[in-house]
Amino acid sequence: MIHHVVFWKLKPEALEGGRVRDLAQVRELGAAMLGVVPGLLHVEVHANAMPGNDASDLALFTRLESWEALQGYEVHPAHVKFRALVGALRTERRGFDYEAP
């Protein structure tokens, strides 16, 4: 199983009082990928409960069946739509992919 994790630092205008303004929309688009993107088994989107200057504001946790499924996920239209939304909100992105049982 492949775990794909992404952390984002958001633009100041995407935050309100240190909290993610469009969290519901980001979560909705994230959830919409499940059952649509082949090989995508699990999706979670979370805002940081302890925001700060050195912390990421938003995180995505996914599990996929294989490395091939991850490659397909990257170019799938549902993911491209999700990526465009978050891309407009972020200043920084960090990704991490690993294989685990």
C-alpha cells in the first residue's frame, strides 16, 4: 500500500484567525476523489489544530493500492481539480510518499 502525504502552508488571505477559511470546500473536493480515482483507497484532509509560523496549515493523507495508482491519481481530473483549488490557496507544499503494509 502506498501512502501519499502532503502538507501546505497557506496564503494569509486563505486563513481567518489562523484557521483555514475554505476547509469545507477543500474537504468536499478531497472526498469527491474517493470512488472516482482508480486505486485510491482512503482520503483525509485536516487543518492544523495548533497553527503557527513554523507549522503547516493543511494536510492531505491518502492511501493508494500501488505506485501505478499514485501515478494515475496525479493526472486524474478529480485530483487536478482538487490540486487547482489548494494550489490557489497555498504558498508552500511538501509531499511525502512511502510504501507500507
